[in-house]
Amino acid sequence: MDSSFSFSSCMILCLVLVLGSALAPQAEARAFFVFGDSLVDSGNNDYLATTARADNPPYGIDYPTHRPTGRFSNGLNIPDILSEQIGSEPTLPYLSPELTGDRLLIGANFASAGVGILNDTGFQFLNIIRIFKQLEYFQQYQTRVSSLIGPAETQSLVNQGLVLITLGGNDFVNNYYLVPFSARSRQFSLPDYVRYLISEYRKVLAKLYELGARRVLVTGTGPLGCVPAELAMRSRTGECVVELQRAAGLFNPQLIQMVNGLNNQIGSTVFIAANAQRMHMDFISNPQAYGFVTSKIACCGQGPYNGLGLCTPLSNLCPNRDIYAFWDPFHPSERANRFVVQQILTGTTNYMYPMNLSAILALDSAT
């Protein structure tokens, strides 16, 4: 490779990385597509006969309408906050009857609480949108948009869109570790199970690419052993559960390797890995530094650490959600989600690999 070309390319990329956060707000609004589980579901499950729903108070207590929306949050979730940052309206759930006409051009949220990488994950929730069904809906979405703006414009909309996919946590919490001696834990040792998940996740991401996705944020699992639900069920002293932390510690580095391998195979930076475990551990390890009073007790719940059962109108409810890292036994509060999104936007390669979202937006706006 010519050394002058290499040096100048490096200088351009460095400039992009430095200016990324300044340029990002000026980036033209782009379509946004969301896939995954309850961390990013904006209400699809409200239209399904499933127990995995967030359609009762106090969910949504801090949302602009102060009413439940199907988001597993006191207010906004990660896709909502990302939409704010890329200058777009929040994406509607794909199953929403309001997702018609020009609103389709904003994008769509296909996520469904309870799903995992594997089809047998979340079986106890009955009727949820498995990940390959979400991808089928993405194809259906493109057919619907084609009837509005034509196939060529639809392809451009999808190619230039931003995709967020969040999977993996349920494959551990609601599958491998759901019960002692679960079917998957009898079938696989933990290291083998992680390798199997990664190989299956690779098929999902390859399908996304085949369907036209060209900028895909892929989040790893959070610190599974530190959520209030796991503390309540498995922790004696309030320390993070070692075995679940080990699972996340095995999964996340292999996810980054797999993403890197896919990009190398494609010859382009299509997939960007977000280290959700590290993002969350920052405020879980030192909640006071982020303005939280606790990262162990959920705002809404019951039992030890408010970690048992569901968040319902009868649950304990904290008066100030902004000082709790966790909203319910499994899901971060809106304020915690904002810290996560900030790292997605501007985080170093310790958090975002190979680059953060601001750098991506700056690169795309320059081409």
C-alpha cells in the first residue's frame, strides 16, 4: 500500500472521529429500523396474545403521555433516544395500525419482548415475534414501501438507513439459566452454548445484510448477573452473580470477533459492535458517579432488590426514577438508557468497535 495514501486516509479518519459528534446533528434524517427483544421493543407485544407485555401502569409514567406504551421503561427506551440523536421521529412498532403512508418512510420497530437468537428462547411467553419472523416483516415492510415510492427508492431508503439489533440476553436468562438443568444446559456446556449462539447470530446478521441493511449497530448483552431480578433470585450478598457474568464475559468478546469477521468478508464496515456490558458496568460499578443512589434495587417491583415478579400497579414504586439505574427487575431506567446512548454516539473503541455512531454519521454525510 502507498504510504502517503495510508497516511492521508488515516488523517481523514482521525478528523472524522474528532468532528463526528459535531457533525452528527447536521446529518440528514435517515430511516431507522429496530430488531430484538424487550430492551428495544416499542410496543409490538401490545398487539399479541403474550404475557411479555408492558401495557399497564406504572410503565410509561415518565413518557410524554405518562401512559404505558408497551416500552419496558419508565419513559423513553434506547431506540427513542437514538431517534432523537439522528434527528428522526421515534419509529412506530411494525404491528401498529398507525404505521402507514409517509410514516413508513421513518422506518419501523420490529422488536418483540422475550425473543432471543434461538427460536426456543422465550417459549414461556407464547406468542412473540421470533427474530426470523422480524426479518420476514422487514421484507414485508420493503414491499409496502415499494408500493409508495418504488423499488429503487425503497432500496436506497433501506441501504442508507440505520439499524439497531439487540439480542442475546434472553438466550441466557430465559433459556439456558431459566431453570436448573434446562434442556440447553444439558445439551451444551456454557462455552459451547456461547459458540452456538454466536454461529446462529451470524446467520441473523448475514440475513439483515442480504435484506439491504448497510449500517447495523449490534449490541452485546448487558451485565446479566447484575440486574435486580438475578440479585433477588441468586445473590446472597448483593454481588453480581458470577455464572451469569461469566456468560456475558464469554459472549461479548466473541460477538465482536464475529462482527469483525463479517465486515472483513463483506469488505466494508456494515456491522458496528456496541459493548453494552461495559456501558452498563460503568454505572453499576459506581452508581453515585452517574447520579444514581443505587444500581441494585429496581425502582418498580417487589421482594429483595424489587427484583421479583413483574412491575404492576401494586408494586413498590420509587418517587424519583432518575436516581435509579434500573426501572424494573430487568430493564434500565430512561436516564440509564441515555448514558448508554451517549456511549453509542461518542464512545471510544472500548465501547464501540470499530467506531462510534457519530463517526459513522460523519463518514456517511461526507460521501
